[in-house]
Amino acid sequence: MTYDPLEAEMIKDLLESGGIAVVLRSSKVTPYPVNIGKMGEIRILVREEDREAAEKVIRGEGEEKPDDQDR
């Protein structure tokens, strides 16, 4: 969950680039830019079976770094 639409889109793009389907949900009413409590909340939804993989992608785990390949 986030309150920043740009951050939500970046997380969505990151997850989708890893093959994880994502849906963004918000209670925000478009003509009224209100970010108070749940009104500004953006939820990032993934399938239950993708949850663990999505959390790893967001934390940056499980990726090989180019410098690590030579060691």
C-alpha cells in the first residue's frame, strides 16, 4: 500500500517486469485530489500464489548482481 500514485505505478511496473500480474486499487475520487486516510490509499494487489515472489522482487532479493558472477 502507498499514498503516492507515482510510487504505485513504479512498483506495478517492477512487478510486471518480473512476470507478476498486478492490479492497483484506490478509493480516490478522481475530480477531488484528497489524500486523507483511506481516501488516498492505493493498494497494490497480486495473486496469493505470487505474493512471496512479489515481496522478494520489491525487496530486491534473488537477483544476481553483475559483479557477483565473476567471483
